[in-house]
Amino acid sequence: MRWQQLFADLQAEFDEATAAEERAQLPSRSRAETGAVRLTERLGGALGERVSLRCRGAGEVAGRLEEVGPDWALLTDDTGREVLAALPAVVAVSGLLRSTAAAEPASPVRAALDLRRALRGLARDRSAVAVLCDDGGVLTGTVDRVGADFVELAEHAPDEFRRPGAVRSVRAVVLGAVAVVRTLTPGAA
């Protein structure tokens, strides 16, 4: 009987020492896990919620977070317009929830859904847009095409449709300079 009690006591001491060691490692493990979280994952935990993004050159843009890509976030603002924010231009985010989206395994398909692909969707839709650049400049027009590192914009007045007579010029904008792209309603003064 004494041997059983001795073994039980030793097992209890071992269990307590193991638990104490795990409790001591928990803060560092938690910090390491948090240190691996990317902004896209934090934003993914707020899908469907109202967030505000502070962007270089564009200031504060706010709305309901609709979708997050590898280098962009799509919001719908209070007027119902879509706002595409380039994540490299985002300097601060407010409105995040405590939850974080699970990291998705790297896939070629997900990686291909980058800012260029989102802008190509705007080109396909022939949507009138305002492009807010990271230097504070604003360009209005219609996205004509998207290259490897630029977006080409047929510049026209924001209240006009893209017609040959309305296009003032065609401008290539370096993708790295794009902070925010906001859809417009042509024909609405």
C-alpha cells in the first residue's frame, strides 16, 4: 500500500510540475502565435462588420467590410459605393473584432486574387471610378486595362460616362501608388 501511495504522490508532483511549465510557456506561445497573424487574417475576422481604414494619401475610408484579398480590402460605404483599398497603403484599422480569420493555406488561386485582379473586374464592368493615390492626388475616369505593375485610366469627368468625346487623356498609374479606388455613379451630378 505504501508503494502505491508513493507512486501516486510522485505522479501528482510530476503532473503539477508539467502544468506549471505549460502555464509558464503560455504567454510566450501566445505572443508567438499573435506575431504570425497577418492583417488580412485580422480583417477576415471582421467580414460583414463596419471598419475604418486610414490610408496614405486617401485619409479615412469607412464602410462594411465585404471581402479581403491578399493585398486589398473591399468595403461598401454609407452611400452604397464600393471602396477598394490597397492594403500596402493602409496605415491603421479601427473596428476590428476580437476574432481573427483562420489562416488559409497558400494556394495559387487565392494568391491570384490580388489587387490587379480586382481592378480587372472594374475594367470589365466599365465602372467609373475615383483613384486616390498615396500622394493625395485624385484621378477620375474608367479603368481601361491593368498591366503587371500599372493600371490605365481613361480620364473623364466623374459625372460623365466613358465616351470618346468625354475622355480627356489616358493615364497609367503605378499600382504601388494606388491607395483607394472608389466606384462612382456616372451621369449623377
